[in-house]
Amino acid sequence: MIQYAYPRLDINVTKGLNHLLKSPFCIHPKTGKICTPFNPRTVEKFNPDTVPTINQLMAEVNEYDAELQKHLTNEEFMQTRGKDYKKTSLVKSIQVFDEFIRKLEDANPSKIDTAMEF
């Protein structure tokens, strides 16, 4: 299944900016689906049909904010709003990406090399 979802590297893909998803969290121009990273160890649980769309994320943020605003004054709401991505179904994908980046940073030998420069 993954072989069909893997990015195709041909001339049209390379020169077209909106041809295929090329990086995490970009939005497919026709479907509105978000390119979400996933843990390869749990690939069997990944379903490309259930990735969030930009419209879904906007609705989740609006719903979260509307519920919060019911219980707070305008001033309290503005102070406690928080990051929008934390209000959506995208938060798990962001955690997966953060973990990936942390592991890259830990494995980066340049940190060691810079400490040894004279």
C-alpha cells in the first residue's frame, strides 16, 4: 500500500510546486488534506483516508474556541486562548514530528564537532 502513496519523483513533480505533498503539514490543493507524519513503527494503524483536512482543522479550532468562550469573558478568553494547533486532531502528528526532530538533533554529530574546534 505504501508504494502507491510514496511521492513520485518525476519531472512534473519536481518542477510543480503544488503537484504532490512535499513536506509535513502542507495542504493538498484539491482535497485540502494535510500531509501528516506518522511513526513507521505503527504504519499498520495509519489510514490516509482519515487525515485531517484544512476545513476540519478550522472547524475544530472554531468549535473549541466557541466552547471556551461560553465560560469566559472576552478578556479572559483572549488571555487563555493558546496555540490553535493544540485544539485540533493534528496535535498527535505534531508530537510525532517533534519526536523525529529531537532524535535528529540528538544524532547530529556537528554538536560534538563544534565543541572540539580550536
